[in-house]
Amino acid sequence: MSRGRGKSQEKRQLIVKAASELFVEQGYSNTSMDTIAREAGVSKQTLYSHFGGKEQLFTAAIDSKCDEYQLDSTHRQDIPDCRHYLEDFAIHFARLLVSEEAIGIYRVCASEAGRSNVGKLFWEAGPAKIRSGLIDYLQSQVEAGVLHIEDTELAATQLTAMLHSKYHSRALYGVDESVTQEDLQYYARSCVDLFLRGYQATSPG
């Protein structure tokens, strides 16, 4: 049973990887379940046994990428300090935004606008889920007296918007510019610093 579950999970990962690459290379509408099954090296029956359809597979691909970049709050549950927590989130988020996969998916969503449900699927599986986790964390810090925020949803929007830097924009528009991990870390930390200047609670007196 254990070996069976392991093999099943391995096939699922192969399918998600193949689908992610094909969605970026060929676009959502041009990628068929037959092509995904062939690229993943599985039968179409196996493909449908793991995923009910192409929409579910697209959602799984987005989930997988967010998990790879550790954007789920569970990855930071052992970080007690608010600044370090937000810096860790910001750095991982900034890295995701300039990754080839993320840029490819942004372009897929733009090309599918008005033709399919892809934009909504992407928003719900990616940005909305990331924002929800961030909002929950900010609210916990407000309740702990660490932050003073009247509207945590607005604050989450402000932080994530700041992290969509020039590096993301230039990559999205196909403007060549090399960006180092040091560049991204510096920028992400500067965003958190500015964020905390506005929302960090001040001690009485």
C-alpha cells in the first residue's frame, strides 16, 4: 500500500510538471489532455484518475508552484518575529514573480482573457490564496499588539503590490535585465521596512 501511494504520488508530480511546462509553452487552449498524458508518460485514464479535467490540472500546477516557492504560511510557522516572517515571505514572493514559470503563466492568462476561465482559476489558486494567508498573519499580529492596522486586506494589497517590482515588470514585458538574488533580497527587505514604518505599533510613551 505504501509503495502504491508513493508511485501514485510520483505519477501525479510528473503530470503536474508536464502540464505546467505545456501550459507555458503552448498556452492553455492549445494544450490538450492527450498531449499532457503523452508528455507525462501516462495513460489518459491515469491522467483523469488524478485530475477531473484541464481546469483542475491548471489549478494544481499553480498550487505546486506556490508550494515550491514556500508561499504557504506553514513554511514560516516557526518564525516568531514579525519582521523576519514578513521578510521571508517577501523574498520568496519576489523570487516567484520573476521566475520563468510565473512570467509564462501571466502571459498565458493575458492571452486567454475573454476566451476562457483561466484568469479566474489563476487568481483563486495563486494570488487570492497567498493574500488570504498574509491577511490572516497580519491579523494575528494586530491582535498580538505588534502591528496597528485598521484594514488588513488593504495592508496585504499594499505589501504585495510593492513587491511587483521593476524586475517583474521588465521580465513580463520581455525587457532583458539580469537580476541577482541579492537584488531581490535587498528590494524585498526594503519593502518590508517601509511597510513596518507605516504599520508597526509604537510603544506607549
